[in-house]
Amino acid sequence: MSFITRGFSGRRGDRDPRLPPGQTLVEDWPVLSAGPTPEVDTADWEFVVRTENGSHTWSWDELRALGIEDITTDIHCVTHWTKLEMPWRGVPLDKIWESVETEHEFVMAHSYGGYTTNVPLEDLLDGKSWIAFEADGEPLDPEHGGPARLLVPHLYFWKSAKWVRGLVTMPTDDPGFWEQNGYHLHGDPWQEERYW
């Protein structure tokens, strides 16, 4: 009797427990974008949070002055790749939210270039997300979302909006760009929340 492997190898028990279902481990960092890469100078960059109570704006230096953290985390793309133990630096959303008041439970992230993605506020706070400026010990390249991107590593990576410029709170979970085009509203890789 002969066996056909169809590209699979090893035993079930050999799978790295850090890999969510359906994910494949990569060593590089694939570049995927929904449109052209915007060029944003840090002198012109600003970050805005808009709520039902008003707006808060930070310049590049003001946001970084809130306190930068070092983070090492895994990232998971909806296209089935995972990169493990990736080092990042950024400002935690918890620091930003110290001066923000809202009764809303959802947020729409907005990017330079027009990209949007929706995220429940509970997925951004309590040490779960950052505005990241560095990855792998280097400033973020524009192709990877530089000068700054949202980093929400416990959700599929389309939720970590590149070229982030602000967050707008919302009373309902309205869909962003990919969510309007068939992606799941939430995007938990451990639940394989890839598509509607």
C-alpha cells in the first residue's frame, strides 16, 4: 500500500501550538496591501481620535511622548501565514485612551490612503493594541505601514491598519474596507473568523 502526502508532513502532535488553525509558519514578512503605498512624512503625520464628545489630536512627537513599549508578539494574516515572536515598539492604546471618553463600544480605524477597518473597543484596550513605529528593530518601512500602523496582534492582521491616522468611535459595529468585501467583522484567528 502506498501513501500520498499532498504536501503535509509530520504528525499532528508536531504542529506548533502557537499556530492558529489553518496557518502556516513563515520566516519573512509578506507584503499585502489593498492599494498604493502612501508616503507620509513624520513632520506632517498626526493621529486623531474622534468620539461623540469631541476630538483629540497628537503630532508624531506628542504621541511618542506618551510612552513607548517594547512588544514581542505573533502576527497572523488571513491569507494563512503566521510570523512568530516578532519584536515591535509602539505606544499602547491604553495611554491614548487616558484622555478619551466615550460610551461607544466600537472603533473605525482610518488610514492615510483611505483604508478603514472596524474593531471592538474591548479588542484595543487592556494591553491588547499599540500604535507601532518599529518592527524587527527598525522603523516601519512604508510598505509595512510606516511611519505608523495599528497593531492588534490577537486578530487577523488586516485589523492592524497600515498608515494609521486615526480612530473614530461608533455605537455600532459598522464594517470597514475588507469587512464590506466579505471579511469577518471580528477576525479572531483562533476561531478562523476569516470571512462572513
